[in-house]
Amino acid sequence: MKESANQTIYSYKLLHRFRWGLVGYLFQLLLIGLLLIAISIALYTPVIRLVVTLAVLPLIAISHLMLFRLYTTVRKLTPQTTADMLVSPWWGSGYRFPVSLSVYRKGESVVLAGSLLLAAAVFVWIPLEYGLTLIGGTIILAFPRLVALLASFRQSDPCKVKYENRGIAFLLTNV
């Protein structure tokens, strides 16, 4: 069999895989419940009345996705939206191919800081119960991104980051 002279084959070694599994989702659900209880105690409002404030949580997912798309558009990168949008801690945003650690860190930092600043900006325009749920929910729903971002600082510089279904893989190229 004849091989092409300019054919390149990349092989990667898996350094670390970060997946936000069922335990992570249950932890977030517990924190959201505790958030509602804390808001209830602070505002002297029954928890059952605060359940409707959970309607702001989908806005957080939309803000994560829109901020990621905005960042990739400004940087002229090619993002990929995957089918696991509703069950992924990354809300279906990522890149088709592995990216460098610096691109990954900048993108995740923009999404984390941007979503928190956006929630703070919206906080002053909505009722207090909704605003507190929005700020608390933004922090709670950012945990998977934040933990993965912190895990990236343990990796060496030539490392690549691959967005997978419901997770992140840190890869090292052999080439």
C-alpha cells in the first residue's frame, strides 16, 4: 500500500479526563435546594413561594452558550454545538478538535466571568427573590466549568483540551 508523503496522523495520550457525572448533578441539585432555603430564611418567605424563582435557571445556560459563541466569534474560532446541550455542564458548547490550554482557559474564563457579570447586571432589574436565585444559580451552575478550569492548571503546557460528551479530556500529543 502506497502512503501519501504529506499525510499526518496524530496520536494523543490521555493525561486526565474530567467528567461531571451523576454525583456532580446531585451535588448541584442539593446546593440549589440549600440556596432556596437560605433565601427563604433571609427574606422570611416560605420556600414553596420561591420555587417559581427557579425559572431563571435556564437563562444561565443560555448565557453560558451565548457568551461562549460570542467569544469564539470574536476570536475567529470554530465552535461546535453538540446534541447533549440539556445534560452537559458545558451546555453543548465546545470545539470539534482539541485546542491548546491557553485557548481553553481564556474561553472558560470569559464564560465564567461574563455569566457572573451578566447576572449581577440583571440583578438590579428583577425582583429580589429572582435576583438572589439568579446570582446563586450562576455560581452553582458554574461549578463544573470552574473545577475543570482549575484542573487545567495541573497540566503541562503542550497539553491539548478536547471537549467530549459531558466532559473534558486533557491530551498530550506524541508528535
